[in-house]
Amino acid sequence: MKKILGACTLILAGCATGPAYHTPSAPLSAEFKEAQGWQPAAPADLLEKGPWWELFGDAALNALAGLVEVNNQNVAAAGARYAQARAAVAEQRAALFPVVTLDASANRNGGGGDTRTGNQYRVNIGASWEPDVWGRLRAGVSGAQASAQASEADLAAARLAAQGELAVNYIGLRLADAQLALLGETVEGYQRVLQITQNRVNAGVAPSSDLLQAQTQLANASADRLAVQRQRAQLEHAIAILLGKAPADFTLAPAPWTLQVPLVPAGLPSTLLERRPDIAAAERRVAAANAQIGIARSAYFPSLSLGGSYGVAGSQLGGLFSASNTLWSLGLSAAQAVFNAGATGARVDQANAARDVAVAAYRQSVLNALADVEDQLAASRVLAQQQSLRETSSAAASQVEQQMLNRYRAGQVGYTEVVTAQVTALNARRALLQAQADRQSTAVALVQALGGGWHAR
């Protein structure tokens, strides 16, 4: 009987009920529309990403980005969820092995009309095991492993998102520093012009309206500087939160702005798109959903359980372990739902539909990633051209401003022309600073779109 049971178990052990898993096809293109010389896509999700923020050549940014993984609470929460998923894998794997229990008891009985009082001692060791005949337990382990891998990818996504947000906020803060320096120089220049205008009005060679216009210009520039100071404070607070610190405990002193913009290598391979953690997480959730189909299908077959126990019982503690007090048992049980009104089939259909949902989500994440990369590549190209034009515009506007101021001092033009030239020049300078910041922020977005960089081994 034991030989027959063992042979049947071995034969049925290969009867896995779940479908074999294959990575879903994804709508990956061989190259990107907005880049030239890209190679065909291939899996490359394990490529070393490295500290991508070092590409910007800013020592302060390097120091701050390194603290995100340690202190950011969103990253910490994602890390805890990953640890939870790994523990779930260990729990599922434990179901593949027998459960052994040990119990002991000692009782003393008496009372009522029976004057006899007796002792009863018992020691028992038992074991139970559910053979994974239909692969249900193995499917549970596979599903838990896939879910843990998805949680690991979620952790990488949270880390990348926090680092990217930090970099963008840092760029915005340095932009604010540059604007504050520009507006400080502008206010000083407007104060000098105001004094010149005051002298001309006092000498009777200029109307009082010129003085009012000069005062308006100075007040507007001073108000703009205060607005930028507010923006800088908010960005500093945001950086503190990303680092897991209270805003009151964090200060980032003004510093020169490093305008280095990483350039995308001409031969950038589209394989790096596979490094995006959100795509990896979506694919792993498809695998987990596929495992659930096997678990649901196993309900069509009977569940088997082997159990046994060995123990001793007696009224005397000294002779408890004698052969006459030995008790043992060994058994096999099977259970099968004969009729449940189609509930099992419904659960299988739900599992199949859940897998289809996961497949669609995976393919959509790939499409979103492709669009994200295309957007950032196009933005990088356009912004580089815009910065060049902004530089030309700023230089020309500065020359016009100086010429108008000189002609005003000579009495050749009215103060309105000076005001117009000043406004145009200031707007051109601020637009140039914004274009430089936009290029850096777009480079950060491209790094995130590519999953954390473009360097491959």
C-alpha cells in the first residue's frame, strides 16, 4: 500500500495545474522617433545604473542625492513593503514542508461519589503534510516571489522618483539664487537710474512723470525679488522633506549655479528602457497573476493530507514510556468539493481576467515609457536651440537698454523708451536663466524616463 501511494504521489507531482508563464509581448519599437542611431531593444533591466546625478557636476547635489535613500520616508516605506513581501515568500515556501507538533498534558481526576483519585499523563508528537500534488503550493511560492520582485522594483521606483524630485527642486533653488542675484543687480541699477532721474527733474530738464516711472520700475523689481525669495524658501523646505528632515533643521546656503547639462550619447541603446522599475514591477505582477490561475485551478482536484502521531499515556509518571503505554496513528485523508454551483470555475475565470488586466497594465506601462522618453528627447533638442536664441536675445536687449539709457542722459529720448528697454532686458535675462534650468530639469526627466541613466556595461 505504501509503495502504491508513493508511486502515485510521484506521478501526480508533475501534474501542475497552472499555465506556463511567458513574458507578455510589449509594443517596443526598434528605435526612438526623436533620436538617431538607436539599437534594437533587448532585456537589460539588470544593468548597473550608478549615481546618475553625478552627471550634472554639482558637488552639493551629489551630497544631497546620496542622503535620499537613507532618510526619505517614502523610500523607507517602500523598503518595508519589500521586506514584507520577502517574508510572505518565506511563509509560502514553509507550506511545502511537514508541520511537526509536540504536546504534553498531566491531569488529576477525582470527586463525586467515586472516592478514587487518579493521575493521567500524556506525551504526543505529531506531524502533518500536504503533498503538493497539483502544484498549488508551488504556484503560491512562485506568485509570492513574483510579488516580492514587484515590490523590489517599486522600491527602486520610489528611490528614483525621490532622487529625481530632489534634483529638480535643487535646480529650481539654484535658479532662484541666480534670479535673486540678477534682481539684486537690477534693483541697484534702477536705484542709480532713479537718482539720475531725480537730478534731471530737480534741474527742470525732465518732467515729474519720469521720476514716477523710475520709482515704479524700482518697486516692481523689488517686489519680484521678494517673490523669488518666497519660491526659494519653499524649494528649500521641499528638499528638507525629501531628506527626511524638518524644514527648520535644514538650510542650503546660496552657491554658484553649475550649468552643466548631460548630453545623450549618439548611440544611446533603447535597451535601457527595460531598466525602468515601473515596467519591471508591471511584468512581475503579470507573473504573480499567472500563478494565481494555477492556485484557482487546483480546486478542481482533491486535496490530500498525510498525518501521523506517536505518543505515550499512563497513570504513573515513572512507567509512562513503557511499551504498553505507546499510542500511534498514521492516516491519509482526501477532500473534494462535489458540488459548489460553479464557484470553482468562477474563481478560475476571475484569475484569468486578473492576468489579462495585469498584461494590459504591463503593455500600457511600456507605451507610457516610450512616450516619456520621446517627450524628453524632443524637449532636450528644442530647449538646446531655445537657449541659444535666449542668449542672443539677452545680449541684444542689454545693448539696447544701455543705448537708451545713454540717449536719455543726453536728452535724446523720453524716459518711456528707457522703461521699455529695461523691461525687455530684464525679461530676456530671466528667460535665459529659465531656459538653462529647463534644460537641466529635462535632463533629469530623461534620466528618469530611461530608468536611472544611460550608462551600460
